[in-house]
Amino acid sequence: MTLASVHLTDSYFLTFAAMLFSIGAVGLLIRRNVLVMFMCVELMLNAVNLTFVTFAKTLDDIRGQAIVFFVLVVAAAEVAVGLAIIVAIFRRRRGGATADDIDLLRG
């Protein structure tokens, strides 16, 4: 069996997206490091993007790919704001930044 003979159906992509989303959700709930939490959120957003692209291909509709563009814009804005918050936490506290350190930003 060669790689060219494998036909990937939509269920493969949706299963992979579900696994990515599950890994991101578990990582978000378990980890306390803010950077790892942001990476888990990005992993979840990419899983949603894969789902949108899969359904756009299946339904032969461009709207799913347009929604992916807007999700990527929101993800970029989230990263910019999130990294600014993380830098502010690191400046106030010289150690690592955890989710419990958010109260340090209170004026």
C-alpha cells in the first residue's frame, strides 16, 4: 500500500480536529502556566479552523474558509493582548507567570 492509494475522507479530518480540540481543552484545564494555556487555546482554534475548512470542502461553499479568516484574525488579536498581559506579569514578578498571578495586575 502506498501513500497515493490512501483516500482521506472528511471523517479523518473531523476526527483529527476533535483530537486536537480535546488535547487543547485538557491542556487548558490542567496546566497553570499562562504561555502553555495560550498555546492550548491556539490549538483549539486551529482545530475549529480545520473543521470549518473540512465542511467548506464538503459542501463546496466558500463561507467556511471566510470564517477561518476571521477566526485567525481573532486569534492574532488574542495573542497580542495575551502576550502583553504575560509581559506585565513577568515585570511585576521575577519568577514564572501562572494563572494565579493575574491578581498582581490589580492597581
